[in-house]
Amino acid sequence: MRRFIAALLCLSLTAALPAVAVAADEAPKMTAQQFLATLTFREGKIKLPGDIATLDLPANFRYLDPADAGKLLTEGWGNPPGAKTLGMILPADVNPLSAAGWGVIVTYDKDGHVKDDDADKINYTDLLKEIQEAMVENNKTRKEQGYAPMTLVGWAEQPSYDKGQHKLYWAKELHTDGDKDNGLNYNIRVLGREGVLVLNAVSGMEQIAQIKTEMKKVTGFTEFTPGNRYTDFNASTDKVAEYGLAALVAGGVAAKLGFFGKIFAVLLALKKFILIGVAAAGSWLYKLFGRKREEKAAAVDLSKPE
């Protein structure tokens, strides 16, 4: 497991970061209100792209489709472009561009049916130490490439698995050198017939109590469509993933034919971090990176949040 995690981190570190088409100082500025007006927030019953799952949103949540989610991530929160998502879930009563803003990025990893046989066998204390040691080693590469070292402080919430609902929960506290505040990476994985629905909350560490409560609501209104549920698995026809729950916590990566089919990347959203599965082998990869707020390439003036 130790070499597996180290190799995972090395892959994400050595990938080339895509160039930003327009420099921050060249991008036209607009107010937060003008930017939010360009987004279409949807409410009620949402069918996710590919008909893989549905969101039955209560009145206090809303949804952005993949295109608008990409705009918020890149133009609003200063992330590099290219992240492939199924959209974002956002609280309806919070401005996403304000310091209190947070959201849930939805993605889907179709690597096969993830067996949960190892649910009661994982030593999460040892797993945490292995991930921390791997990150320390890979910080050497980060420094060489001009990025601030990143530290996994610890579990903000130790991993737990709901066998009845086939849902895996955990949270990590992350710190980037030079940043005053730590980032929170709150993860939920909903296991399905042919893959895993990935729900990752982007927020500040100071919001963890709120996020824990809100994410329980998110999992409550998020469901696979009939035919895609965990219990719909057909052993005679369906592919089985080459990894289990421990790999999901380590980064959601499977070793496949000598290569890693998935890697994880860190998105910087203001001071907020999120770990998400990125594309399959052959697609371009993100670097792990950490930047201060004033260095983000954003086209929106966030100094006057509405």
C-alpha cells in the first residue's frame, strides 16, 4: 500500500499544469453580482448527465450544470480549467463568492463495481501515516517546481463506511505553507453498480461542523437511478474494480495493466481544497499545487461579494 500511494502522488506531481489562456491582469473584470448573473442555478429534481443519478434538491440547495460549474471553479474560484464534473451542488442562501461560500463537486468514476469486503479490515491510522509520509516525500518535487509544500494535517473526520447505504465518508485537513488557514476536504463516495459517485465538499476548515451536517443532507437527496445502484450488480456481466475502499480513501486510484487509470488532484478554491478523481489514463493531469489568494487567475472582482 505504501508504494501504491507514493506512486499515486508522484504521478499527480509530475504532470504538466495546463496553461491559462488569458493572464489574470489581462482578463476583463466584473462585479460578483454580474458574474453570478451569468450562471443558471437550477432547483428541484435534477437528473445528472448520463442519467447516472438524480438529485432531489430541497429548497435550501441548488445545482449548477457542468458548464456553469466549470465557470465557477475557474473564473470565480481561480482553479485551472479542464476539470470534468457532473456539476455542483450549492447552498441556496450563501453567496458562493463570499468567504462563507462552499459547494459540492459531483463526479463519477466508472472503474467497475467496488467490492467492500475490506471495510472492516482497514487500519485508518496506518493509512493516514502512509499518505502523510508520501506527501512529505513529494513536497521535494513541489518545491523544485515552485509550489509551496502541502501537508496532510490529519483526519478531520476518520473514514467510516455505511454498509447498508454503501456510502463511504471521511474528511482531511490540509495545510499549504504560507497560508494562514487550513483547507477542508470532505469526501463522500456512493458505491454503485459500475462505479462510484464522488461528492466532494469545498470549504474552509472552520466550516467543518456545518459541512458535516449539510453533507448528510446531500447524501440523503442523492441517489443512483434504477439499474445503476449497488444492488443491481450482476456478477456474470459487470466489471469489478481493481481496488477496494482503502484505495478510495488513499485517492480513488486503481492500478490497471501496469498504469494508474485514475489520479487525484487538488483544486484550490480561495483557501479551500478538494480532492477529486480526474480523467482516465491518456488525458492530461493536474499538478498538486497551492497558491495564495492574490495569485489566483480569476476574472472576477471578489472584493465586493453580494
